[in-house]
Amino acid sequence: METIFDHNVTGVELEVLNSFIPSRLIRSKEKYMVNIDRDKSNADLYHLYMLRGENNKAELYLKKIKDPEYKYILSSF
């Protein structure tokens, strides 16, 4: 499964991503991989590319999210 760690996420980017969902902290790749599913991973990739200002690439990851409610919530911000 593709994750933010495959996309050279920086420490600063991790801090910002952690601020989006305070109850789900990303500390290390190993711990991240234990509690991640495909939709959460695609949501994190969506947020990562929005942070980077790469909106077209972010939209590609948003489209990969299967859960329609989760996708709606993410796209409404």
C-alpha cells in the first residue's frame, strides 16, 4: 500500500498532518503502518499534496477513497 512515507514526507509536513487529526499521531513509519488502512492512507496523501500545493495530484488520491462519507468530509474542507 502506498503511504506518505513513499512520498518523502518531511518532519514539518508530519507536524501539520498530525494537527489535522490530533487523536491519530504519526510518529514513525512502523507505528503508522500498524493502524493504517487504504482510505486513511489515501486521505493522508491527499492532505500531503494539498499542503504542497499540488492540488491536481491531491485530487487523484481523494478519488481513490472508497468510503463515500469519508471522501465527502475530506472534500468539504
